[in-house]
Amino acid sequence: MDGTEAQMSSSGGKRGGWITFVFITGAVLGLTLATGGWLSNLIVYLIQEFHVESINAAQISNVASGCSNLFPVIGAIVADSFISSFSVVSISACISLLGIIVLTLTATLDTLRPQPCDINGSSICAPPSSVQYAVLYTGLALACIGSGGTRFTLATMGANQFDNPKHQGIFFNWYFVSVYAASALSNAIVYIEDNVGWKWGYGVSAVANLIGLAAFLLGHRFYLRDKPQGSPFTGLVRVVIAAVRKRKVQLSSKIEDYYYGKDGMTEIPTLPKKRFRFLNRAALKTEGDVQSDGSIAKPWRICTIQQVEDLKTLIRIFPLWSSSIFLGTPIGIQASLTVLQALTIDRYLGPHFEIPAGSILVVVLISTAISLTLIDRFLCPMWQKLTGKSPTPLQRIGLGHVLNILSMATSALVESKRLKIARAHHLQGRPGSIVPMSVLWLFPQLVLVGLGEAFHFPGQVALYYQEFPASLRSTSTAMIALIIGISFYLSTAVIDLVRRVTGWLPDNINDGRVDNVYWVVVVVGVVNFFYYLVCSSLYKYQNVEKGADDTSSIDKM
């Protein structure tokens, strides 16, 4: 990393640049470590400490994961529209800390969780009381809201510290490396929860959150802060309303008939693009729309050409964005079911070390971190030598689709083998029975998921950051979080639907057919991949020259 970017000196010089990287990365590491510490092992915590049935625990975990990935969008909108990214991250980190403290109390105070199943020699598990559920869900809600408000807002804030697209690309690479590294390291907390105690594991999560918040606040003197310009979504709504109100007005082929803003045409004026030409009427000047000084007289009857083109950009990119929802949904389904599979098989590596079931997903994180490095250091340079240019974001996303389908097919085959072994040893109808099958069988499917994520997640962030309007820059990087959030909720709905209409997902998965669930997901993934191919073939980059520069920078660490 070079230090050519502007930095703020103690005497009050320019803000931004690489000096902010240390503080933002410290915040990313601490906050991600804290979130991974409580979220990765949530299924096991609910089953063991709150006596929740396994499938229900997986559903609750999916809802929590979905919540933590929906709130980044809300945080991004607030940062873009009302308060700064700095304020959003600071407030969210405090909320996250409060939520983890509440979860720590549920693990520490006996009155906040049900009594153990084997108390007084009884094997009956008492369900949680209403108060215990209320405290648990309050902690989960606060932790989800807090973690959601920090992650992608931090990504956008970090990228905004640089004017050079190359440096922005380098930051995004290191941001993803930091996220995956911290997520992998959070499995050390999972180990503490399983082997030392839940209160100690959640306590470490709270300390990590506090350290992340402190690291972020220590850099406040150095951050370049963008002032919110008001809600950009208001302008987009105005475009629709103005276009509808002028639906009977004839479009013009003259540049001077369109409104470019109060300051006039600072650049070479161009006619609005023909695609979605109905919306062009929103910028068409009619009598009484504009005052003599060039300002807008009727805000809901006239918009600038830029606002019209911004809305068109969002409409163009929506099909691509929607295809990614069904890319993330199988990942959410697999994450939950893999933990349940891990609970039923031999997790020992050697005679003394047993992998915690909640830590099995660390394989995905390690695979992604390693794959990101290999892609940037070897695959992209090789691709550039062969084709003369770096792989585009759309190509990266497409390859991620293929790898995701292969992962689900592998999951189905492995589960079929696990069920055959369970039947051979007559383990049906025996809850808690361990199938004599090594946990290493789960690794290939998780490695493929991680490899796919190394392609499609950075590809999507690069695409949205490149193509979204500048007024929606924070929202653009949060779109991937929205995809993940919706995907987790959809995965919850899919699992619930499967439970209602089939017998594939009983509480004891040795009696079910989880492999059939995976095969259904494979079919959906194949159909979605062809939908993606159609969308990507029809999509035209809006920032072609800038996109080429940004893509190259993202591929070169």
C-alpha cells in the first residue's frame, strides 16, 4: 500500500487516505469476530440450552442471519440520506454490544434459561418460559440490528476515503479478506462456548465488539466524512410521479426542452436515453415547471435528466440483482442443514480434538479467503494474459452460480451416503445417535461454496458500486447484504414448506431425506442460472470506461 492518498495531519490537513485503513480494518475485525462468536453457534445454543427442536433452531438461526443482513440496507439508506456513515456505524456498534451483553446474561443467569433436561434424574426437557423467550429474542434482535448496521456501511465508508478507483479496489479486497479472516477466527469463540462455557464465549464476543467500537472511534479525527444530501429515493419517486402526470405530453427531440438542473448544462448536454423513454417525460419542461432563475417551481412535476437516468439504472440492474437471491437461498439452506448433519456424525479429528458442530462452516470461510488470494494472484493475471483484459463482474458472478450448483449436488450425494450408513446401522428412530461417518465428508461441499463465494460476492459488490448512481453509493454496497438477508428468509420459508408438505425434515434427520431437499435446490439453481445468463446477456454496462478501470483494480491486490 502506498501513502499517496491525502491524509489528515494533527494540525488539521486533509482527511482520508490509507491512514484510515488501520482504524476501519480494526473495526471490521472486532465487530465481525463478535458477530461470528454468537451467530455461528446459535443453533447449538438453542438446542442445548433452550431445548428448541433442531429444525426450529435452524429456522430461528436463519431468521437471525436474515435480520443481520437486511439491516445493512436500512443503515446504508440512513447514512446516504440523513446522518453520516460514521454515526450509523457508531450507533450500530453500541446496539450490537448491548445485544451481546443480553445474550451473555441468558447464558450466565439460571433464571433466564430453562432448567437442564437431566435435573433430578428426569429426561424431560422443560420449555422456556415467556419471559425467557422475551429476553432471548430481545438480545438476538439487538445483536442483529447492531451487526447489520455496521458491516457494509463500513465497506462504503472505507472506499469513500479514496478518490483513486485503484485504491478503492484494493480496499475492497482487503475488506473481504478481513471479514472472512475474522469470521474464521470467530470459531475459536465457538470452541470456548462448547468446551469452556457459553457465558465465557459470549463474554469474549462482547469484548471483541467493544474493541472494534474503540478502534473505529479512535480514528474519528482522520476520516473523510460525506455529508448526507437528503434521501435520494425521494428524487426517484418524483421521477415516477412526474412521468405519470405528464404521460400525455409529447416527447421532444431537442436538448433545450429537458431540465438539467439549476446550474444549467455544466457538461456537454445529451438527450435522455431511449430505453424506458416513458420516464423521459419527467425531465421534459412544460409551462410553470421551472422558475426564471432556473430552480424548480413544481418539484413533483419536473426532475433533472440525471435523476431520470439514475432510476433507469436501477431498473436495468434489478433483474441481475433478483437472480442473486436464488443464488444465496441455497447457501442459507445448506448452512443450516450442514450444522444438523454435523451433529449426527463423528466430528473427531484424531483421538482428542472434536470439531464443534457450529464451527463446521469455518471451512467455507477458509476456502473463500484462500480462493480470493488465488483468484487475484494467479487466475486473474492468467485470464488477462489469455484475453487481454480482466474478468468482468458479470463473469465472476456467473462462475459463482456454477460452483454453487456443484456444491449443492455434492451435498445431496454426501447426505445420501450418510443416510445409507445410518440405515445400515439401524439408527432410525434413535435421536442423538451418531452415524459412524467422518466429518471430513462434509468438507468438499463447503469448499465449493467458499470457492463460489470468492467469485460471486466480490463480483456483485464491484458491479453495484460501479453501476449504481453516486447518490446511492452506500446503498449499492449494501445490496449484497439485502440479497443475503432475503435469501436467509427464503431459505427459512423453503424449509418450512418442505416440512409441511413432505416428511423429509423430521426432528431426527436420520429418519428424513435431507438429500431430496438438496436435489430440489439443485434444480432451482440450474433454472436460476439460465435466468441469470439471459439477464447478463441483455445487460449493458452504464459506466463502461469506469467499469473497466474499477474491475482491473479489484482484480489486482
